[in-house]
Amino acid sequence: MSEQKSHYPHQHDPSDQKKSISRRQFIRNAALATAGFYIVPRHVLGRGYVAPSDKLIIAGVGAGGKGGDDLRHFYATGKVEIAYLCDVDDRQAQDSLKRWPKAKYYHDWRELFDKEHDHFDAVSVGIPDHNHAIVAFHAMQLGKHVYVQKPLTHDIYEARMLTEAAKRYKVVTQMGDQGASSDGVRQLREWYEAGIIGEVHTVYCWTDRPVWPQGIPWPDKKPPVPKGLDWDLWLGTAPYREYEDNVVPFNWRGWWDYGTGALGDMGCHIIGPVFKVLGLDYPTEVNCSVSTPYITNWTQAYYPDSGPISSVVHFKYKTQKGNEVRLTWMDGGIQPERPEELGPNEIMGDGGNGVIFIGTRGKMMCATYGENPQLLPTSLTKEINVPQKYPRVPGGADGHYGQWVDACIAGYGNMEVDSPFVGYAGPLTECVLMGNLAIRSFNYREPNSNGRGYRYPGRGITLQWDGPNMKVTNFDPANQYIRRTYRQGWPELSF
């Protein structure tokens, strides 16, 4: 397949404003697109009419890795055409290009949107975290349904903007945390709402991630950019840096400019079931402790570019019933105390990851995605039966993809999905990113007043969070992590 040349020149010089699409230009194009023709879904035409296409036409931004895997799940429904593929790395895109040889291939999502907006219905976003929001936001401005991999965004501000955009543009949205559609989450909800474990007051969530390097300095080598990778486009909204090996295609997760660490990678899969079961929203406060490696002479290592090796984050919530819930997140292999109700040979969670709910009358447990739900002691799981209250998604977690496809075909407002931006995925992502805000505040440092050494004023502080206004009210340096500034030439998110 021949290479498509973007008419948006690549921004190799960060100071050159002329080499990148401007926000004004993109919004003008979006407005024209909204007024233009696009494939009409069946529900718009009414009963008895046949639409020009009875399949959902998808543009995949992110053709390799998880993005390519998402596209395969959509295609497996038999209700989808993968018409466009977009990736900044030809090496990662090869499998998808072979699988869908008729799909038109782009490197720059802006060129894809500008040229093809009236030829597709929906966009799948499966790229590194730092570019999720800008792609999804502009897709929604074009009236496109969107499926975005977890975590929904890189920043709290971006999560709030995508949530508002979903309301404003009335499109079907789904975050890629497939466990939200699993049978296990529904079973946990049914046990809890039947009063089996009473009122939950404490929750422990843990993961063995990261499985990539964190707590390290940015390398000082400058290797050549591999053939097939457009490094400038890969950077996108992030600050410009020279290319470094072992960042693409996976280890970017450990660097704050691009990823969201262990919390971002696994938080939506593990904390998500807690949100579903307890109906949580924004936390009211958060504090944390993180690993603090040292170098010689009792000097603490300071690597602000990457996340810590391990962390423990404590959140406090008010439920819809008004009671207080404390949720503790642990990563890097740290785990909570083993429940005394769990037998010596029984697995806690799935071993490396899991959730324990502690209520006034008992406990329950699950693995990643809410799978393998268990009452504790586990013998109660088979002994106690409650009526099924929530219908199951056909295919469970795998059905998460088909659910979004069906909802897109049905049209906005005609079918529910399990991880919509409004009311679930947006607030859940904000919670996950609040944990990262606490971690970064913990490692925030300032020079001592005597000019000798540094102090860390964010340590030992419980951050008070004003959710509606997206603001830490008692430690202003933390607020710098709520919203980052995009690299010059990349349009900020605004209505």
C-alpha cells in the first residue's frame, strides 16, 4: 500500500508555528465536516428504509498493539468495516495492513479527519495515553462515535473535557476497560445490593505492575530514529525530545510525558469494578507514599521524568448514600494483608492483581476486570444465591466491543453501554489520575531557603480535592499536574 503524504507538515522544529495545523483551521474543517454528508445509520432513516451501509464504518487511529487488537474485536462482530488505518509507526501497523488491505492508510490523524470525515462513522483510539484526548475530542467535534483505550486521558482536565464533549456532541462513547461489561462486576453488584456484606467502608486494590522501567533517569544517548517511525508525530502533544530507544512501542508507560504509570495502565481495570459496585464519583481527598531510591552518600535519587518503582495511594470518597469509603491502591508488587477468611492455598485476587471489599457484615474479592468474584470465606460463594438483577452482556468482557458497535448502529441515546464517558469512564479516569497527581506532588521539590539541598513540601500532606472545580485546595503546587500545556502547534481542547 502506497504511503499517504500528509499536507500537515511535521513539526520537527518546535518553534515553527507554520508547520502544524492550527486550532482555528481544524475547527473550521470540523464545522464544514458537520455540515457535510456522511454515512447515515439505519435508525435515522426509519423503519422500512435501507441505509447506504448496514455496517459501522470505523477509522482506527492506532493500528498496532492494543489499537490493532481492538480493531480485530470490532471486526469479529461481523457488523464493522475497517475502512481507514492510521499509525505513526509503519512497523506496528503491518499486521493490520495485511488483515485489511483495502483500508486506506494515513500517518497523521489530522489529515485522515480532514480528508475522510464524511466517509466513516466512528473512531477507535488505541495509541499512547498522551495523545488520546486530542484525537477523541476532535473526532467527537466531527460527530463521530469514539472508543478510547484506558485510561481515557493523560490529564484530569482532558478527562473532564471529553466528558463534556460527549454530552455536547451526542455521540456514543466507550472506554476500553472491557471488564466493565463482565459478568463478575454484575455478580459483585448483586451481592452488595442484596446486603450480603453490609455497607462497604474499606477497599484494597493492588497490581504487580509496572512491568516496564520506572524510577530511572531519561537516557542521554541519541540513537537514530528507526525507519518507519515518525518520531515527531509520535510525540504529538508532548514536549519535544530527541528519540530514545526502548520508549516505543511499550515502555513509554513509565514516562510522565507520555504515560500514566501503573495506575493508568491497570487502575481502570481494577478500580473500575469498585466504581460500579459502590457508585463512586470524585474523591474528596488523597494522600500517598512512594518508593524513594537513594544514590551514594545518603542522597536521594531524583528522577522527575518517570513514575516511581512502587506506590501506595489512599483515597477517601463519599458514596451516594452519604457514607465514607476509604480506597487504598498498591502497585509495584505491594499487597494488602491477606484476609483471615482466605485459606492458605487459595489465591488472593488473581495473585498479582485484585480487589478486596470490606463491609460491615462481611467481605468479597475479585481479580482484574472483576473476574472470579468470591465471597469470603470462599465457601459462601456457592452457598449464597441472590436473584440476578442485571442482564449480562453477551460474551462478557469480550462483548464490550460488540456492545459499542451495536450502540453506534442504534444511534445516540438508543442503547446503553457499560463504560460511557458521562457518568462512569470520565469520573473513573479522573480518580486514577488523582492518584498520579498525589504521586507527583509527593516528589515535587523546591530548593531550601539556605540554598543547600532541597525540600519536598508535598510529602505528609493529604490533598483536599474540589472535584467540581478540578482543584486541590490546600497545596497549590499540585494543581500544575491537572492540565499540561500541549506542544506549540497542537490545538488545546476547548469549545
